[in-house]
Amino acid sequence: MRVAVVPAARAEDLRKVLHGRGIVDRTVRMAKRDGAVLIPLTRDPPVDLSAYGARLEDRDGMEPRPRSRDPREEVRERLRRYGVPDGVAPTKWERFGDVVVVRLSDAAREYRAAIGSAFAETLDAQTVLEDVSGIHGVLRTPQVEILWGRGMEVVHREGGVRYKFDVAKIMFSSGNLPERTSIASKVREGDVVVDLFAGIGYFTLPIAVHARAERIYACELNPVAFHYLVENLRLNRAENVVPLLGDCRETAPRSVADVVLMGHFSAKDHLDVALDVLRGAGLVVYHELCPREQFPRAPLEHVTEAAHARWYDVESVHSRILKSYAPGIVHAVLEAHVRRRPRTPMTR
């Protein structure tokens, strides 16, 4: 059997990614060996295992898994008992700590109370929320309503990192899990990192916990997110992070960075800041929404144009689609290694 061998601290993150690709063999138990976890696979994964410190092996003698009940079926049965018709209730959800978030169709809204109770009881949740209309505004604020319970503040654990936040006030995208869990591998020992859009520490915290950066400057405009960023630095004992409240145009230090993180969809308008933050050369990790047919051309053009305007050359680029964002729109990520050109003196 083909298995992925991954350090125990990264095993759950890799398992979620592989499970999302449908290639975890659910008929076989995962196993532990010398501080590592062996994840059984149905085929070789289209995932960079090295980002998780993992590798592939062939292994015999894996223990079969007894068949267990699907939690989705348990939710469906509970909903039927509460009188919610099949085909109306939600079949998917997201969980952050003790809070479960669901989306409801128009037809499901008359059963809001029953749906909230069913999910809370089946999944042992403190609170069940409806995601009403996604994320809004520059500050990326979610719009949710309570179906059951009242507690909004959670501590969500992921990849050995603890994220504390208020689900009603702070966006947390489970679709960005691969990026959060692999970001530390981009940072070399002794690097200085500037995160221009730190939020609650989505990328800053994995780097602080898992990499050996000399210092991380974390800029955040949203006062609520900044409050949780400071809380999360304390929770994770991230002592090499300098939190900076305000617009990154004003707060980001200049000419200090080896790595610049741009994990916001307004990143294109701040590429000049990213290049001014670098100390002559380094890595820019750039995020952008773009039409699928324009990937990777459009993001690369934006980065290259900004680099040339600041006397930088793009030496190498690795581009990827992180996820689909909307019909025909993708969330693209570019890792661009850039270097400043020497300016030749003008002759008279």
C-alpha cells in the first residue's frame, strides 16, 4: 500500500488536504511510527509533500478500519426527526473550535431553529451560525446569524498553531489551509519577514512557530483583527513578531525584508510597498483574484510591471491556483524571487 509518512505535528493538516482530494484510503487505519504518522492513500497525491516534511513509502500490513457512521448521515437522521425535509437542509459545514458554520437555502430558512439544534446536538457544538452572505469590505468582515447557542469566540487549532478569533467578526478560510500549513517552508533560518496583511496571524503564526526567522513584522489595518493578532502571539509564544497597527503603507518598515507576504486581494495596489520593504532582493508571496483564462499571465504581468518600476528584475516565479473563488475566478498565488538592478550613473 502507498502511504504518506509525515511528522505528527503536520499530520492533521496533510490529512485534511489529502482527504479534500479524495485520495485518503478510508478502509485502512492511519498508523504511528517513530514520531511520524502514516496516512494510507488510494493513489499518489498531486500535492507537494515536502511542504509538510512528508514523503511517500510502500508499506504492507496496514490495519483495516472498521466501518464507522458518516457524521453527515447522523446529521440527516437528526434533521428528519426534527421535521426538516430531505433536500432542504445543508449537507456541508465548517467547524472552527466549538463553532459550526452552515449555509442555508431560501427553503431551509423556515427550519432555522431545528437545523441549529440538530447540528449542535450531533456535532457537540457550542454555537451554530448561518453564513448569510460571505465576506464584505476591505476589512473582510463576515456576515453571520446565530442559529443555536451564543458563544462566538473560539480557539481553532491547526498545524500546531492556535488561532483565537470571533467567528462573527473575523474571516477564517478553511480553503487556505494548504497555504497556511506550507508557508513556513518558504522562510530560511535568519530571514526577516514582513507580512503586509497579517490579519489574526494566518501566515505570521505558522512562520513564527515552525520557521526560524530572525524577525517578523506583522501589519494589520483592522483593529479587531489586530487585537486577536496580539492575543495569538501570546497564545503561541511568538516572541520574534513585531505587531504593527495601521495601513501597511505607513507602518511597514523599509529595506529590511528577505520575504514579503501579500495575502490580501488588494495586494496588487500595494506591490510598490512590498518592493520598498525588501532589502535589495528576496521573495514576494503575492495573492490575486483573476479570471481562470488569465492565469498565470495577469498576476505575473502585475508583479513584473511593479518590479521594473522599482528597478527590480523578476528572477524566477512559481505560480499556482490555490482554489476556485467564484465561477470562472481563481485565487492565484505567485512566489516571485526578485533582485534590484544596479543603477548606472547618467553620463553627460
